[in-house]
Amino acid sequence: MNSKFAVVGRRVPLIDARDKVTGATSYVTDLYLPGMLHGRILGSPHPHAKIMKIDTSAAEKLDGVKGVLTYRNVPAVAYDPCLTPPPFVGAGITQEFVKDRRILDSEVRFVGDPVAAVAAVEEHIAERALALIDVQYEELTAVFDPEQAMNSKLCVIHSHATDNVASDVSYEIGDTRKAFEQADHIFEHKYKTAGQQHCSMEPHACVCKYASSGRLTVWASSQSMFFLRERLSEAIGIPTDKIRVIQPHIGGGFGGKLDLMLEPVCALLAKKTGRPVKIVNTRSEEFTSTTRRAPASIELATAVSKEGLLLARTAKVLLNSGGYASHSPAVVGYMGWVFGSLYKTPNLKYEGYAVYTNSVPGGSMRGFGNPDIQFAVESQIDEISEELQIDPMDLRLRNIVESGYKNPLTGLPIESCGLRDCIERGAESIGWRRRHKLSTETSGATTRRGIGMACVTHNTSARCALPDFSSAFVRVNEDGTVNVLSGCIDLGQGSSTVIAQIVAEEIGVDVGKVIFAESDTSTCPMDTGTYASRVTYVGGNAARLGAHDAREQLLRRAGEMLKSDPSTLEASQGKIYIKRKPENAVSIQEVVRFSQYGKDPAAILGRGTFSPQGNAPSFGAQFAEVEVDVETGKLTILRIVAAHDVGRAINPMAIEGQVEGAVQQGCGYATTEQFIEDNGRILNDGFVDYKTFCAPDMPEVSTIIVESDEPTGPYGAKGVAEQVMAGIAPAIANAIYNALGVRIRELPLSPEKILKSMRRASH
Amino acid sequence: MNSKFAVVGRRVPLIDARDKVTGATSYVTDLYLPGMLHGRILGSPHPHAKIMKIDTSAAEKLDGVKGVLTYRNVPAVAYDPCLTPPPFVGAGITQEFVKDRRILDSEVRFVGDPVAAVAAVEEHIAERALALIDVQYEELTAVFDPEQAMNSKLCVIHSHATDNVASDVSYEIGDTRKAFEQADHIFEHKYKTAGQQHCSMEPHACVCKYASSGRLTVWASSQSMFFLRERLSEAIGIPTDKIRVIQPHIGGGFGGKLDLMLEPVCALLAKKTGRPVKIVNTRSEEFTSTTRRAPASIELATAVSKEGLLLARTAKVLLNSGGYASHSPAVVGYMGWVFGSLYKTPNLKYEGYAVYTNSVPGGSMRGFGNPDIQFAVESQIDEISEELQIDPMDLRLRNIVESGYKNPLTGLPIESCGLRDCIERGAESIGWRRRHKLSTETSGATTRRGIGMACVTHNTSARCALPDFSSAFVRVNEDGTVNVLSGCIDLGQGSSTVIAQIVAEEIGVDVGKVIFAESDTSTCPMDTGTYASRVTYVGGNAARLGAHDAREQLLRRAGEMLKSDPSTLEASQGKIYIKRKPENAVSIQEVVRFSQYGKDPAAILGRGTFSPQGNAPSFGAQFAEVEVDVETGKLTILRIVAAHDVGRAINPMAIEGQVEGAVQQGCGYATTEQFIEDNGRILNDGFVDYKTFCAPDMPEVSTIIVESDEPTGPYGAKGVAEQVMAGIAPAIANAIYNALGVRIRELPLSPEKILKSMRRASH
């Protein structure tokens, strides 16, 4: 904690925690409107097929059914479902969003692809009606592997992409071919990652209601209310000014709520029936019909000098985009940014392909490709160290970027970089020096221990590719409270608490005095959405500017009351006083009342808008200590040390919460989570068969916060939301190597793979 | 319509009309929350009594009853229920707000005064429980006449006022005694007015819900959400920052929803039961347990020169404040302002008394005492004309105030005054010249016709006595819509439509593009409330400033796009263009997108706050043509001509709506509405016995709009809400005199009084 601040740096419990743990928080699913119907969606049983005939008459006749939709009675518009701003044209890394999605289509492209929808007075009636819909399909050739898909002549998933490439992205910096020719050492490896579900506690849900004026209100669980409005407008063909989006509390997003999903069908059912309609996904549908972290295969080639300096690096990434593009084009683009942004490398080449297959669509998920590319990069760094007999930490320290380094992709210099500190303090905490002796010293009869590490970086904001800004209104009230209208959406990660701290610090009140308005497009000023680890940095800056504006008004009024120049005043703890004579004080309540009810009455209204000029990357180093049972392959993650440069810790406790959550999700990604598929059908579509990390599985987690004081951040802060995910899998893979001497290049790091690798190594 | 404006001056249908007439609008009564209880309140059967014993045990035992409140288990705080800002200290006319109200008290002061409250799972159970509450009263001497109350030794209604005077107000300008001594003519008359109920279509209603965090949300039907929050906080003793007030649509207020009413009991029942509670008044309770326009008795003395110039005027007003002060102190103060503000009179003296009685409390109602004082003043002007043989119109024209005249009470000059125009155009329309021959020419066998007139003035804003300001946020969206966050509350009078027109005019878009946020203390910036005919003037100015701020941002961005200086640009019809080359245009959508998604992204966020420096009075002249059946006394109002100086007609259709509504309420006030009481009990507590003007009763209404272009108003506008009420009763009384030659000085002008007066005159 930095003692120069009153609220910033304090361990403030999340402001919405109490209502959440007592069950008082209302989510979309808790909303019941008079006359409301329940919608259910029929998913395709085939991975790839044409609908030849669809007969809904039996379903329509079922008592209680009020409306049925198929591709024949919905708009046929192709739209892009991504809830993000339009990408920059000509940005450093070109990204495209692909308009390949339809509300309901006559062709289905994955098992679970929506085919029809029903609204009925009860959910079980809607469910029964789905079974009464008679669909005759002509099955088409399906393909599930991106490499096969790129070369398939028999299977074209979208007519606009005959090679099944939804999007490709590439860049070259320097001359990689020449550098490889001249290098002392060349390393070539291929890595594979697995699909991962977001597993938000709250599934996708929405309620739609039309007013008689034709205005549509949508209660949604999404990460960007403004772009939900925009995309929904495009999909259903009504202007955005006829759509109001209200965002109740959200039970987790993790990128999964960054696509237009249930909303178009729900809106059209509401329109057709003239009644409000609610649709809530089942857990199974969360697995089969939403999006996931797309599996990737990553080929790396790295040229290294004998001193261990990275001379040239190339990467080729195939991303399994599944049946629709969703965010995959952007993910594969962002992986290229991460690839080029952590280590100083004069020659870089990147090729990425988002490839259509007949799997569940790949979307946005915490890290946005970073965990995948970093699993490859940070595994390979250890492979290189091993080969060159350089300590992996040393090899990293020789190559990492640092403050002042100009990112070759954005051309922007890094303002703040605490990566070296992260590595050194993390190494100290995990006991890096034990590394060489660990496999012998701590071994049991059948167990071996190991330590591994990985470095990470992540954008704070989407500024390198997308327009990025946030705005806030800040009103100071006659009771000393502060109302904040911010377009930022707190998915549970605690951004509202952090923004409340920033506002409280700026105005000089307790954090409990800051009250947020419900997220609502008709009241909150514009923010682009909750993604890209941007909320504290971009939304926090906007709120700070809004609060600063209000503070200036308060100081001017207090100056009138205290007959002093505003520059001689200070605000803290709900009071404004003369700096040199602190006993000459007025309370903020008195100042607002003076302003509102005295001469020349006026409200205290602040306004802030912020757009980042750079992307203020955060950095981190992750360390893992693991124990492997050599007889069963059972892997126990004993400890994770997560050292992260967050610029400034506005709320250390919230950062620890973020880190612990990311460790939970990262350990699952690294070791247990995957989609088991049979001809496109997901076999493990529930928490019994899809294994996430639960409380008893969790390792000890040590969070080390490094503060590098980002000059462009609010009170020096940068983001921390996503990067923690990225270092866990490679740190564990490297720890397994340290324990067993075997290298596993495919996720998840399951007991089967560990045993298989050990057997292969012993041959 | 002024052709220099695109939207201002147009006949725009009210933006919420369609939803209202189709029944889609939600009011507080339409709100159902899970687990919600229904509250009912027990009113006193006695006009004045002490509660000796109160036994709620039988009620508490009734199945379904969840909580019962009496004076013994509610906070005993005395509070002021008026939802207005604290009055200026030392304002021209001193006003006090009296803290004489308690949530539930051990003494009751009128029939209907709340004694106990019950919350139950169904409304009929709560109703049954009320009957099971055993209350033993000791009856106290009751008094119903203010004059008696001031002299009563036996009945003291509040211990802080042993003479039963809740508040008195007086002023003298010049030397009235001397002026009377020197005058050619002196006139002395006494007038009496009757109580009137607001009769809002929507009765008082509220829903209260506590969050587990202790935060209270109140859905209220009130005219000032911010002061509802403030007064509720004082009454129930929780800080305002723990209270959020949401105002759904409101089905009429007319001043009746300007008191804290059901909310404290509702909040305490919600607190006690841990469940949301709804209370909705029955129509009967609207009559017996809310407030009303307080009956007044008014003694006037006027000294006139032989040329018909008013030399000196005195007034003494007794207002029947009923059991509690409510707004009566302010009403009796405001009557003093009106008394001194319409006619140039060098010597003025005013004495007003708000007097406690055991009747239903007098509160705020459309006109706020203006109809009462004007009934007296404008009746007397005709009596003087008759005596001096001067045409009543001429007498008025000789004495009326005019532009530039300095109001003796506020010291402020009148900026705009179209009163002369109103009189002349109204007289032309009604056919004033027919007046002398009318009673003979148009007489039937038993009917006589007559024409009468009256002048009026009314504050626009409460600036003379209260702090007055409004503020607004205006956001322009990427779809060309404009969101307005205003603290103003539209009670149905159409203020949102007018503000939408102002914003649309300023930004250069269609009025349909302007979207209002729901009134909510946690999102809307501060406004003091809907009263004092202030919303168009004060709220409209704030919104205009906010829109102007947004417009400047738009022009700056458009200037970047069009490579032109912003000062060379114009905005209209959703486009911004170069004035000299209108074909060089960009749409507002393009400008917002450029601003949000181009270089240096920013939202377009406007902010406005306005505080009037004067009270910008409106003026008007009302004319009535009536027909009286001399055998039955039956009065038919044939036609009302209402000529009003509104500064600028932002929406002529909305003004006509206001005028027609006021004529309906004014005709009822003038001729049919009154409280029939028996020992404090109201005998006509419903629409069967309490006669309001209905559609078949309505006269032809001709509205004449005079535009004087108020320099401080938004596009020159002033208010029109209340003054129309004030001229109707005297115009009708004067028309009756014109028809029959009889003068009735007491309202309502019923057939009985007409017959009685005719009989008296013929003797």
C-alpha cells in the first residue's frame, strides 16, 4: 500500500460481495415479467447438414406454445456476432470480423447449431415442443481438424471460404530467413492446445420485451451492452435507437459473453408472440451451443546465438475456429501480437489462420489466445535453455523487453515494465535455486517434484487493434455520496470496486459513499466493453477524469465558502480544508448544499472520457511447483507463485482474487479441461465429465504484486485480468520437465500423456 | 410556429402518449416483486383525539399478516413532509416549512389521520387486519373553521402553536393607511374559496424494498424524487445515501404528490417484514388521507382614484391548513406574491395566516393559492368597474404591469410581458363588445347569458422563495439518438416532450431520436422537482445547455471531418454541414462514430446546469361565456377563451393540452367541487358524490398563445402549467354577474348559491 493515498491501494472488499454471498443479487434469470414466456432452442444433432424439410405444425399445436421460429421466418441477414467495436482499418495487426452468422440457417455447421426456437408459457412445454419439431437433414461431409479442413475438397463449411480459412493474418519484421541461415542454433517444435469452456456460474440468459411503441428492452448477461445493442440491431434489422439493453449483475463472463448469442432469437420470439420472453441456457447448452477457447496448433522456429540471444523467431498458428468465425480472426491476430511483444527479437515472422471446422465455434476467452501462444513460446524457451545449458530464468532475463523498448508491432515504447522484478521476486519466492536438486531431494518412493516458470505479457486495452475509450458521469450529492454512471460492466471481477476506489480517492470520500448505477444503455455513457483487461485502465481513467471534474467544482465552491483560492484547498475524508489550516474545513455535504441551495445554485456534475494512446502492457512471471506420481502419472500442483506487474495495485485483495481465479482456470486449462468429441458431438457437456479445478484441487497460491507505476494509468494502474491465465500451463509443463525430464507439447497435461511421455523417454 | 426553428414550435404529440393510451405504460401499481406484501393503513375515525390504548394482537395473529405498525414501534421524529428545497432564509417573502408531521402519532388531528399500518400477503387480508386493531380514543374538542381555531381556547391542535396558527406571513409596501385616507373610492369585500381534491387518475402508491446491504429502494409516485429521498431519510432516520428512489410513469400529480405520504410507513413495513411492501391508496383515501387545496377566506380592501387607478390594496387571508401545515405556509406566502404582482399598485399590504383546524390537511395544488387569491382579486376588479362605470377590461388595462416594471416584492424587473396582447386578443375572440347587449339578446325563456374575464400571472420557477436549479446529461449516440438524463419528472403534463424538442432543436435531430432515462436518483442528475410551473423553464434550460455542450463537441469533430472551422458549420435534420456549402455534410451518426472509433476516441457527452436568476412570470387573460337557467340556477359554461403569454410555445399542442386540462379542473373548482364535511368526516369521498368536470360538462375551449420571447427562457419559453387554473373561477363569477347582475363571493358557484343570490337581489 502506498501511504500517499487514502483509498487507492487498500484491501477493500468488493462492494457487491455481501449481496452476492447472501443470495440477494438479482441476475437475468431472476427476472420475471408479467405474461412472460419461456424460450428453448433446438440444436442440430449433426455436425454438418442441410435442412431439407422442417415441420413445426405439431409443436405449434401443443397447448401452451405461443410461437415457433425456424430459418424460414427470421431475417436472413448474415452478421458478425462479436460485441466489440469495428476494428481499425490498417492497424498494425489487421483483424477482420466475419459476417458468417445467421439467426437460424438452412445449413447447420456444428452439433448444437440452432435450428429452431419455441416460446411457451412454461419451460417444460417449450422443451416438449422442441421434440415435436420434425427436421429432415441431408448430412454433409464434416471435418474437425483445421489442417484437414484447409485441404479438404469435400467439405466447404462457408461458401465465402472455399479453403475453410475464416481469416489469416501475417507479418514479418526484419529478415527471418537470413537470420536463421546465420544462427548458431535453430529450434523447431510443434505444440497443441485444447478447447476450454468458460464455465461461468451464470449461463447465458436474456429476457426481451417489446413496448407497444416498438421499442425493445433486452435484459442481457453480456460483456458489452453497447455492442450487444449494435449487433442485435444488425441481426434483427431494427435500428439501435429502438433497443435498450439493461445489464443486471453478471455471474461471470471470461470472454464467453462477448458474442451475440440468445438475444436475436429471444427478441424475435417476443415480437412474434407479443409477450416478454426469457431464454436461459442449460449447462449442457453452454458446452454445445456457445463458444469456447479454440484449440490451436502452433509451430515455432527459433534462431538463437550461442550467448542465448533470440535472433529470429517464426510462428505458424492454426486455430480451430469451429463452425463460425466469432472472435477467432481477432484471437489469431492477438496471438501474433503476444508472440512479438515479450522478448526482444530483431527478426520476427508470424502466420496465423483461423480455420473453419465442424466443431463448436471458437470464441473469446480469458487471455484471448495468449495462453495458447505462451504455452508454446514458454515451453520452447525451456527447451532451448536445456539444449544450451543455460538456466531458463537467465535465458529469459537475457531477452526480455524492458521499459523504453519500442514494440516492433505497434511502434510504441513501453512506458512501465516491472518484468525483471517479477522474475526475480517470483524466483525468490518459489525457491528457484532448489531447482537442480529438487528431483532427487524431494522424491518419494513413486513421486518426483519439479519447478517451472514462464513469463507473460498482455495488453491493457484493445488499443492496438480496436478503438478504445470509456466515459463516465460523476455526480456528488447533498448527502456526501457520489453517483457514478459508467458504461463499464463488472462481470464479477471487481472492476466496480476498483473504479469506486479511484473515484473515492479523487473526491476525497470513503469508498462506501460511491454508488454505481445499473448498467443500462439509456443511462450510462459509452464504454466499449469488458475485455482486453481494459476496465481498470480505460474505465478507471474515465472515472478518474469525471471525478476530477467534479472535484474541481467542489473546490471552487468550497473556495467561495472558505474565502480561499481553490488551489490552496485539499479534499479528503469527506472534508475540504485549507491545506495550511486544516481546521478551516467544510464537509462535502455542506459544499454540495451550498452549491445547490445557495446563491447561483448548481449541481456538482463531473464528466470524463478517456481513450488510451497506447496499450500499456502488463507483465508477469509465473512459477509452479509440481509433484508427479511416476506410477500413475497423477500430477499434483503444489504451489503457484504469480508475480505480476500491475502498474499500481488499486486494490491488492481484488488482484489476489483475480490471480486466484486465474490460477483455478489456468490449472484446469493446463491439466484437466478438454472437449471430448465423437464426430462433433461433445461427450463431456457437464461438470460431471468436464473436469474443472475445484477447491480441493487447488494449489497454494502466492501472489506477488509488482508496482511499476504506469504513467498513463489511473494512479499508475494497468490491467491484470487475463495475463495470469497465460503463464500457468507452460510453468507446469516446465515443472513436469524439471521433475521427470519429459517434455509434453500438448495440452492438457493429463496423467495419460505424462505416462505415455515417460514410457517414450525410457525407450 | 416560428419558422426559424425546426422542432421548437411544432405540434409534436407527447412522446409517451401512445404507450399510455394503449395501456402499455407501467405505473407503481403495476409493479409486482417476488414475495411482495400489501400494506394498508388505518385512519382515525375522529377529527381530534388521543389514542389511549391500541391493541394489535388480534391483527397480528391473523393468518397472512406479516407486520403491524403503530406509533409505538415507529421513529417518533417530527418532520416536514414537503418535497421542496429548504426555503431561502430572508427571501422577499419569508416562508417556513413546519416539522409537525409524524409517521404515526399518539394524537390524531383529522378524520383519516394514520393510526396503524398492516402488511399482509394479500391486500384483503391487510384490510381485514385493520378491522381487528382495537383502538381506544379519548376524543378532544375539534375545530373546523380557521377563524374559530385562531380564537379557540379549548382546542390546541399542535402544542407548538397555541393560537393554531401554523405560520403567518405579512408585508407592507408604501403606506396603505395614508393612501386609503386620500383615496376617491374604497372597496371592501370578503371572498371564500372551497377545498379541492387533486383527483389524479393514479392514486398515491409506493413500493419499498430493502436490499440485504440495508439499501432501500423506493418506487414512488411523486413530484420530486430527490426531496422524497431527503424527507424520507429525515422521517425514518436512515441516511439519504442508503435510499434510491425510482419514479415510474406518473398518472397525474397536480401538487398532490409533493408531500411525503405513504413512503415512511411502507419503508418501515418492508424493514419489519424483510419483504417488499406495496401500498396503494383507495380513491376514498385520496380524499380523506392525503392533502387538498386548502379553502381560504380572503378580505380585500382597495383604494382607487376616480380615474380608475389602483392606489392601495390590502389583503388578509386565512387558509384552512387542516390538521398539519404541509405546504400551507408556502401557499399563503405565494398568495401574497400573486397579490402584489399583477397590478401596479404603489401601496400594498398583505397578511396571511395558515391556520390549523381538524380538517384534512391543505397541501400544494395546481396554482398554489393563485386560484384562491385571484378569485377574490379579479372578482373585486369587476365590482370596482361596476361601481366606477368603467369597462372591466379597461380598468385592467389601466393598471396591469408591463415589461420593464420592477416587481415590488422581488425587486426584479419583468423581462417579458404579453399581458396586454392576451387581454386584447382574448377579448376579440370572446366577442367582448357583445357584453352589454348579451343578457337581453341571447336570453331564452328562462336562460340568461353573460361574459366575464379575469387576468392572471404566475411564477415560472420557485426562485423568489426557494433555491431552484436543474441539471442534465445529454449523450449523443453512434446511431444518431440522444439520451437525456434529466432529474425532471413528467407527471403527464408533457414536459419530457417539450425537453425532447429543446434537445432535438439544439442538436439538430428529429424529436423521435431523443430518449429519456427513467427517473431514478441513482442515474439522473439533480432537479428540485415538478412544481411552480418550472419544468420547461428551468429543466428546459438545463437540457438546452447540456445539448449545447454536446453540440459543440459534435461541431468540433465534424470540423475535423470536413476540415472546416466549427464556427462555419450548422447542424440540422441529423446532419452537420458547412453553412455556405450545405452539400458538404456528414451525418450525426458519422460524426459520433468518427469521435468514438477514429483517432483520439471520445464519447459525445454534454452537461448542463441552470439556475434562474429571476422568476420569469407568465401572464394570461381568461374569458368565460356562461348561460344560467334563472328557474333552477343551473349554470352552463358555454365557452372559455384562454389567452396566455408563454414566452415561446415550444409545443403548441402540449400547451393546448395543458390549457384544456386546467379548464376542466378550473371549471370544477369554480362550480362543482367541494368537500362536504360532517364533524370532520368527508361525506363525498368518491367520484359519485364529488363532482369533477367530465367530458360532457366541458365548454368549448379556445386557446390563444401569445409569445413574448422571454430572454432568459429556453428558446424564449416560460411556464404555462398553473396560471390557467387561476383565471377561470373569477371569469365565470364575472360572467354570472354579467348575465344576472348578482355577485357571488363564495366558491363553488353552485346552482343553490346562484338561486339564493338571485333571490337576495330581487328582494
